[in-house]
Amino acid sequence: MIRAILAAACLATPACADEAIDRAVEQVILPAVADFADRTEALAEAAEADCTPLSPVLRAAWEGAMEGWLMVQDFRFGPLEATGLREAIAYWPDTRGFRPRALNRALTTATGPQSEQDMAGAPISLRGLYAIEAMLFDPRFNTYGAGEPGCDLVRLMAADLAGNAALLEEEWEDFAPLLQGAEAGNATYFNAAEARQALFTGLVVSMQFDMLERLGLPLGTGGEPRPELAESRVSGRTLQNIIDATRGHEALALALTDDPATRAELAADFDDLRERLRAIDDPVLANVSEPAGRFMVDVAATAYTAVWTKVNRLLSEELGVTMGVVGFDGD
Amino acid sequence: MPSRRLFLATLAASASGASLGWAAAGAPRFLAAARLEDGTFDLVGLRGTGEAVFRVPLPARGHAGAGHPVRPEAVVFGRRPGTFALVVDCALGAVMHELAPPEGSVFNGHGSYLDGGRLLITAEQRTADSEGRLGIWDAAHGYARLGEVPTHGLGPHEARVMPDGVTIAVANGGVSTEDGREMLNIATMEPNLAYLTLTGGLEEIVELPELRQNSIRHLAFAAGGVTAFAMQWVGAEDEAPPLLGLHRRGEAPVLCAAPGAEQLGLHNYTGTVSTSGDGREVGITSTPGGVLHRFALDGSFLGAVARGRLMGLAPLPGGFLTTDEQGGLMAVEGGVARPLAKHPEFWDNHLITL
């Protein structure tokens, strides 16, 4: 009750800082965005040095960039949302197969991007982390050698990704004060509650993304598993992506509360969830087609739902916000 | 339900506020439909300051509508496929008439008054084949159905009377949905912008042969005879084509897009289009991207304004008024946004200018 009253008093005072927002921005968001920019820059440099798909250095650099993204993807408001950078960086899922068709076109005809400027106007299926992953790991595309068009394409993709990550970092420098200074005259966030709601919604929607897409797509619907739809199947990182994604969720969730008991409880829950995910012991969730393999994924998915529900409840109370309107159905 | 019918009949006989016009409803300049936290719906009259001057409960979700040019009366449409339109007396705060589309047709969410408010036109489609129709209603005599004319396309969404007071511009979305919302003809769709009159038929039709999967959905009229049309891309989701067109009669349309990744911020969706109050800009909003894109009348991109869940857009002197799903209203003048008010309403797509 005391906390609720303080929060209300805070809202009434435009200049009052909001500690949850400040912690999230300063301790989680800005460092993660800067780290992602560094990792993608390293990827672009690795591609310049050796663009061949089997290069261990290049593959490791790609993996590093993907890990960096999984710490950034939860900030689905502000720069990632309004500028469309999310799509240019991480276009997935691609259930209708736009990416393989676009890669085929780009590699077999003269219509593919030839410059960074071309790349900026290219379909999002040809851009970002997942396009590079296909070029390095997908046997349909990773057969090119040095000096071949595939090599140039990977270099362009990596440079484009690094450029977008740098832009994201730059945009966050301008955006952070808006998020932190929700006060009179700020049209992006009229008050601190709106800013807290943006952070909270980003977190819970990102966790839903893991459940519905990363776990849900291979699990399939109506008892029909679709292992071929698993994320990062070609790089073997399907399960690892989910595990790494939970680290990003945990970092944001813990920043949004200053209650030690809540922090400890959520940290333990995320640890436990990662244990259950590791227990699946099936890197690309290929075994969802078998009852036993499917059972393990179902168990982890149920555990995930329980953590999501708790994060939703505890932080909703703590921040005084709800998820708000989701599931847009415009006309 | 019977009690409400009785109520409607009583109200229909009284024709409140007619002599006072919109002043009787608190002199709003805009109308917007919304959902409330408890799941109910309302229609709100707004001033340019963001102040709400009336609230009328609605029995169902309102999408868009039109304000009568004289009487404090608004027609509110449900979302597609719409089975009702409500005529609301904004002074009395009550629903006066409930319009139903003819058997075998549905309302498509928009309509417009013309002829000084004597007539109301409604965008409709036949459920069997999605062929567009403009329904014509006698707004001077209890909203009797007078007839209909073809819109010359499938799935018309917005239909608006042009500043000449005679020509009607129709955004024929091109999408076949029959009686649901699922799009059935994406591969073969042919949206168009049609100009027609209620008496003379089709005057001009504008198509986009290169971008046939760009569903033309919303309209606004800018200075110098420019029709601005906003689109929703339903083609390959990895592309990001222009979603705004500017058309001068007899000329080819100018298509407008933001540079680089910025265009991706629309998420291939625009919810509404409006001119600025000074007529020098055209704006489009995208709710999934939470962004307003501004363009000059020559088609050049002027800039973006971000606010989560942006919805409606209307002209304000010097710029735009916006609504959003967070309950906010803001003024955007010369690209600079300023918060005006926050209401308990989750605003729906459109902001109707009176």
C-alpha cells in the first residue's frame, strides 16, 4: 500500500524519476544495445577477413551476434518498433518460405543487392541475422567459395546488420531520455506509467514469442508437429536460442523490480526454466515428431507458461500496469 | 432489447437539438469511437484541445463514422463485416436509428453525408461476391433506404464526398472476403480508387498495376485537388512498398514512402490518412508500428512521430490531432508532438472531423 501511494505521488510530479525505468534503461537496455552493436561489428569484420561459410571464425562471430540479439529483442518499443529495425535485423518466422526464394533469386540472377544501398532496399528476408545464418549453415546456400557471389552477399549482409545495430544504438541514445523522462511535454510517453507499461509489455510479449513461435511452431497445432519450422535449425541453435532468450527476459524482469524477494524468486524460476529447457536435450527439437520427444518439449512449454504467468502477475502488481491492448485487429 | 427499441421509437419522434446544431452537444470538432476498460463502448465528442464534451454509450464496437453537417447527429459503423450502423443523437446522448444493410450485403465500416446532410452514403459489399455498392439513405426523412449504386470494385472500404460536394471517391480495397474477414483472392486482387457520382456513374478509375496487392483503404482530400489514399500491403510480407498515394484527377498517382528502414516501421499497415490543418501535409498512421509518417504534397517524406498504438488522425490548425489505444490525444505541429489529454478510452481506428 505504501508503495502504491508513493507511485501515485511520483506520477503527480513530472520531474520525479522512476527507478524501475532507470534501472532497465541504464543497467540492461543501453549496455545490451551497445554490446549488440559491438558483436555485429565483429561479425562484419570477420566476413571481410574470410567470408567462406565454413570459416570457424565467421560462424562464431555470427553466433555471437545472435546471442547479442537475444539480449536486445525484448525492447520491442521505440527504435526497434517505429523504425522497423526489428524486421531488418531479425525477420523470423518465415513460415511461407520467402527467405529461400529471395536467396535463390539473389544468388542466381543479377538482381541481388550489389551495394550497401541496394541492401537497405532489399526484402527483409535477405537481411539480418537469419539471412546470414542461411548463407553460413543452410546446405542449399553454403556451398560458395571465396570470390563467388555468395561471398559478396554475406559481406553485404553483415555490413548491413552492423549498420542497423549501430543505428539502433544511436537511436536509443535519443530515445532513452524520452523513456526515462516521461513528464509534461513528452508526447511519446505522457507519464511514467506509460513508459513502465511499454517495458512490461515488451517483456511479456517477448516471452509469449518464445512460447508461441520458438516452441509453438515446431510443436505444431492439432497434433501435427512441424519440426521443419524450428528457428535456427540449420545452425543447430533452436534450443540454445530459447535458453539465451530467457537470459534477456530475466535481465529485464529483475531490473523492473527492486523487491529483493521478488528478484530472488524470479531468478530462481528462470534458472529452473533453463534447466527444464536443457533437459529437452534435442538441439533442434527434431524429436517433436516422436511421442517421447514431444513430451519433453510439452513439459518445458508448460514450465515456461508458469514462469510467464508469474512474471506477468508479480511485475504487473509491482509496476501498477497491465499488458494493455495486444492482438491488434485493424481495418 | 425490446425496451431499447421502444426507447429508440420515442427518441425518433423528438428530434432533439435540431435548431441548436452541434452546439447542443457541446460544440465538439471531432468524434471518435472507443472501447472502455470494462469492455463497453462509447462515442466521444472532442475539442481540438483534447477535451471531451460528450460521451454516448454504444451497444457495440464502433469503427468509423460520419458527423451530420448540421444536426448534432452522427452515424457510427461497426467493423467489417458490419451488420449495423447506428445513428446517434449526440445532444440527447442516445441511439436514434439502427440501420441494417440490405439482405445479402454488409457495411464495410465507412460512410459519408452529402447534399447538405440530406443524404447518407454507406460503403457496402455483397456477401456473395464482394462486389462494392454505395448504399444511399434519406437522412432527411428517418434514414429510409433510397437505393444503391456500384462502386466499380471489390471490397470498398472508405467512401467520401469530395470538396466539390458531388463527386464521391471510393477506396475499393480489392479484397474478396465474402461474409467474413479472411482474404480469399490475394493472388488476383485488383484494388482501385474510383471517382463516381450518384447520378452519372463512373468518372475515373485509378489502379496500381505494379502493386496489385496494395489494398486501397482510406481517403483524405488535400489542397489543389489532391486525393490522398492510404493502403495496406497484403502481398509478400518481406517487402515494404509505398503505402500512400497522392492523386490529381487525370494524372498518374504519386506513390510515397519513407526512406530506408523507416518504411518498415509501418509494418505494411496504415490505419488512417489525413491532411494537416493547413492543407500542406498528408499524414498516415500505423498502429502496429506506433508511428505517424508525414509527407509534403509533392510526395516527399517530412518525418515520423512515434507514439505507441497510434490510431486516429485528423487536421488541426497547423498540423494534426492524433488518438491512440493508450487513451491519448496529441497535437503534431510542424512535426513536433505535444500531449493534449489522456482519457479512459482505448480509441478505435478513426477520428472523425465535424
